[in-house]
Amino acid sequence: MPLVDVTLLSRRQPFERLDVAPFALLYPLTLAALPSSYAVVAIPLVLCMHIIVFLATQWSVAVSAQLDFRMVALSYSVSHVAPATHMAELADFNSFSHMKRDLRT
């Protein structure tokens, strides 16, 4: 059986997720900072961006892993495992080489 390089992940809290937190701030800021004539256009644009980000997390394992999860070291807090190839599409893992282990035992 071949050895597979994996990344250990733990789900972020809802307001730490990058598909929730920015939009939780962007909606009220758009309403408060813009006059109502601009907000009529800006709110649908923010909503469209939010929908695109949500759909991207549903369609792509790599995007979901980046936005909804955080990498963790080998511990009991691991809730998901993603192939490292999915994560490498969006991030540089040279700085996380200390987390990689040889899983052969």
C-alpha cells in the first residue's frame, strides 16, 4: 500500500471561518457606510460574492479546506484529513514541513 501525504485539519469556529467572518462584517459596514442609493447596489454585490464563496467551498475540497478548516499538528483535535495535494493548490506548505511525519509504522 503506498504512503500518502496528508494534512491534518480541525474545523474552525463559525466566526473564524473565512466564508463567514468577512461577510458578517461586510454586510453591516456596507449598510452603515454607504448612502442608501449605493447600498441598493452594494448589498446585492456582497451577496453575490458570498454565494460564490459558499458554492466554491461546496465544489472544491481545496477551497473548503482553506476556508473552513485550520491545519493542526498531530493531536486529539484532528477532525478531518485532506490529501496534501488538495491543500498545496492554495497554500505553500514549506513552512509546515515540521508537521509532516513519516506515517510508516
